[in-house]
Amino acid sequence: MIVIGLTGSFASGKTQAADFFKKHGAKVFDADTAARRALRRGTAAYRAVLKMFGRDFLKRGGDLDRRKLARHVFDRPRDLKKLNILIHPGVIVESLQTIERFRRSEGVLVLDAPLLFEARMENLADYTVVVRASSGKIFGHAKKRGIDRSLAEKILSSQWPIEKKARRADFVIDNDGSPADLEKKVLEILQTIKTKTEGNARNGH
């Protein structure tokens, strides 16, 4: 099993890239989904969030109001750090379990993680891929998701600068073209990695 760590700046098209990896046979671990699971009602992280931030962040049914919580923490970097400390361990444990489950399988597992480098999850991957896009495209994507420019800027500034991520990555995808362009780039990376892996296997590495 080849493990690829996939990340990018907020709203850069990373999720769409993950979908294309999946379309072409890769299994995908979605760190955002794992983070949502970590905050489900009744979990240790859910109880800790209530203790730390209060019951104002609950919806009527008792679930966390994730959008309200996001607006709060992205205005307060110290609270964002606390929230990440609560969520990251569960996400990392789940990603390790997923890697273990597929370790003896053939093929590719993609770790789709917005904070791949920030959470040091790149150490779990054989290769890393960064998706980047122009600020115009990023704010356009964010708007479609109902996130205004002000919140989008705060989310971006809470992450590592994209160039810092790009310098650490094995592959960088510039996502300023069409979805078809993005799919083509994903396919090229998959092909390169598979060729490299086969070459290493032949050479006994």
C-alpha cells in the first residue's frame, strides 16, 4: 500500500483532488470527517469543548454548532489552538488505524488532511501532494460554500502559508484551470508514484 498525504490551502480544491484520486482507484481517509466524528455528541472531545467554550455552541438537538464554533475560534487563535489539541489526537489515531487496516493491500491510500503538515501527519505518508490555487479561486470556492471573505481570510491565516507547504511537498498541483485539468494532474502524479514504486521494488528498496 502506497500512502499519499494530500493537503493544500483552504478552499484550494483539495477535496476535488481527493475525489479524483478516489475515482482512479485510491482509498481516501478524510481527516475533516474524522474531526467531525471526534466531536460527535457524547465523545470526550465533545464534553471537553462544552467545558471549555460553554453550551452556547450547542444546537437545539444537542449537537455542536460547528459553524458557530468555527467563527469563534478563527477570531481567537488561542482558542483555535485549544480546539485543535482536542481534535487532532483522535484524527491521527483514526488515520493510523486506517493505514494499518490497508497496509497489506495493494494500491493507494490518500490521507486527505487540511493540516497535514501542521499536525505532522506527513510522517505517516510515503509521498505528499499540495494543492494550491489563486486567491481569486479560493475566495470564489469559499463563497460557494457560504463562507464570507472575512472568515475565509482568518481560516487561511491560521494555516501554514501555502508556499511553506509547497516547499515540503513531493508534488504540487496548481489548481487554477478546469476540473479536467485537475484530474489530469492527479492521474500524472498517480502514474509517477506507481512507476517510482515499481522501480524501487525491482531494485530491492
